Amino acid sequence: MQKFRVESDSVGSKNVPIEAYFGVQSLRASENFNITGRRMHKDLIISLAQVKKATAITNNEAGLMNKKIKDAIVQTCDEIIAGKLHDEFIIDPIQGGAGTSGNMNANEVIANRANEILGGKLGAYDKVHPNDHVNMGQSTNDVFPTAGKMAALKLIPRTLEELRKLNDVLIDKSKEFDDVIKMGRTQMQDAVPIRLGQEFHAYSSVIKRTISRIEKASEGLKIVNMGASAIGTGINVDTEYLKNIVPTINAVVNLDLHQAEDLVDGTQNLDVFVDVSSALKTCAVSLSKISNDLRLMSSGPRTGFGEINLPAKQNGSSIMPGKINPVIPEVMSQVAFNIIGNDITITMAAEAGQLELNAFEPVIFYNLYESIETLGNGVNTLRENCIAGITANRKRCKYLVDNSVGIITAIVPHVGYKVAAKIAARAIATGEPISELVLKEGILTKLQLSEILDTIAMTEPGIAAKHLMAI
């Protein structure tokens, strides 16, 4: 039979598993918040340990904590940072109490392990106490948001690296497809010719822009409210601790954090998370649009656009033999839909704060971390399993351009809009190519027409102008 120890808090007494490093407050919270079936993100757990390590060091240097207790806390935090004791963090990522449960889970685990290091028993808290020592000079309201920002800062670089790799592949494809002329389309109707390489270069441009947007938004995560205590007024915070806590965190983990100039503002307002989430959402929107394009251009293979071939990754149907679906662009769009939904949650949670505190950081962190990670994973599979292996159907692209009515646009400056419109209408009605109709009507000579309908010239303003001057 499982054995228990009895722990008490302001609510009452409760049986806690005798070998558990978590305590009564963690246990209550795990029972109250069975929401997602998951636990707090490992990087949030590690960040909490890094904050607690820095606070112990800072309190010791300020003369507030003796070296023996500090060393035990630091040793425990180092164990957690190395990946140990994570099973003792039992709180659901979505939790009431503005993160108090998550903070107390860290306080109890660290206190119990530190007591053990100093020869004490689990749950006794006689040598190291969760609140008096591990939480000294702190509040959930500065610890939890600081750790939350730190975790996000650790996750974002991998996603940015995936975006940079995607950009590189898009640039490669833009060069590979630079000589492939295809039909441009607006509002799903034939427009004028464009080079396939130009389309892929445009995809690169939007990815580069979104990388810059995420980098800029992420800078706001480096502003933390450590030292603010409960509401930003620094109650129960030693002046030396207040001055040194953020530099000490930076010594523990190199994230270039800065203490908020206005700690009340830093405690009340969560607009930085909205900013970061918005940047991720904007990136997701652009990636889904690119995925839409890939699905359209690869549609067919016989009855669609059929301009490009996506790598065949898996069977597309349980009933239709040989059917291959664009599963990678499809999953990228689904990732985007989820990120957009997460952004709405983060927006509403940030708006829902009242007065001196926003209680909804747990759901913000849960959704933000998911957005960061799934974006990076989605981009990785889009690059490796789709973009890198795309090939162009050059003959199909040329055929669609040659037989399109859209090329009439290039003739307009030479024959006028009215004449060109009549030719276009007749081409649509009869199915005859524009070039044949123009020659049949004697509107232009064959030489003039060949110059005007130079498809490369149609895709470059400088080249087109040069041709216009020569005719």
C-alpha cells in the first residue's frame, strides 16, 4: 500500500505521497485543474528553476540567506535544469490563480529536495521552507511571468532557424524556376504571364519579412518584472536584491533580460505576448497562403492547373488507386489555423486582466508555446517534404500561356483597348489563340507580334519598355 505523509496549508491537512517532492499545495492544484491532461512545458519548468537559483544567489549576496541553504537550493535547481525531478511538477498548464500553483509546485519541489540534501525529511520543511526560503523576496506575480518569457525566448530561435532554412530553399527554387514562364492569375482568372521563379521569390520575400517581425516582437519578452513582488510596488523586496536579481538571472542563463522601468506596468500588462502571438499568426497566415498556391498550381494531375509537381509523400485515398494528395501543404494550413485560434485566445486572455494583475498567463503560455513549436515543426516539414522537391511542368506552363487570352494585355498599347477587347472576346468565344486572330485580322505583322508577345519581356518592366521603344 502507498504510504503518505500529512501536510497542512491554510485550507487544511492532506495526505501527500510520502516519497513525493511536491507538497500539499501542488497536490490540491493537480486535483483542481485536470484540464488538458498535460503538465507544464519542460522549458517553463527549467526557467522556474533558473529564476529560483538566481533568487537564492541574490538573497545570499544581499545577506538575507545563509550559504548552506543557498547551496542546497542552487544544487536542486541545477538538478531540475539538467532534467531531473520534472515528474514532480504535476500541475496542468492551464490553471487558476495566475500561476500560483505552478510557482508553489516549484517552491515545494525545490524545498523538499534541498531539505533532503541537508539531511532533513520530505515534507518537514524545517531546514528549507517553500515560502520563507525558496520564494524569498518574490511573488508568483513576478516569478511566473518572468519564467514564462524566458521559456518563450528559448523556444523562438529554433522556429526562426526553420524559417531561415525555408527562405534559403525558396531562393534556390526561385533561381531554378527563373526561366519558367507561366500564366499569372488574379481573382482566379487568367491575368498576364509571370515567371515561376518570380512567384517563389515573392514567397521568400514574405518569409524574410515575417522573420524580421518575429525577431522584433521577441525583443519585448526580454523586459521582465522580477523584483516587482505582488503588484509592482516591490513589497518585502530588499533594495540590493531588487538591483541585482535580473543581472543574476542573466548570469544563470544568457537571455539578455532587462528589468522593466515601470514594474507596475510590467506586472499589469501582457501586451508583449499579444505582440509576439500576432507576429506568429501573421507568419502562419502567409504560410497558409503559400500552401494554397502550391495546392492550386499542383492541382490535377490531368484536369487541374498541373503547373508544378509536389513530391508524392503517401497514398491519397483508400478507394481511388493512384491518387496522391498535397498532404504537406494541407498540414501547414492546419497548423496555421491552430495558431490563428491560439492568437485569439492569447488576445482575449491579455484583455481580461483587471487592475494590478492579469490572472490568465497560464493559458497564454500554453497557447504561445504551442504556436511557437508547431510553427517551427510545420515549416520544417513544408521545407523538407514539399518545397525542396517541387519540380516544374515546363511544357504545361508554356501551353497555358500560349493559349491564354491574358496575353492580349501586352497588345493594348499598340492597338488600343477597344480593338484588343474585341480580339479577346472572339478568342474566348472561338477558342482560337490570340496570336492567330491578330494576324488573321491584319492588325499587326508577324514580326511586331513576336516582339510584343515576348513572354520574358512581359515579366520584366525594363525589358518590356525596351521592346516598346523598338517597335
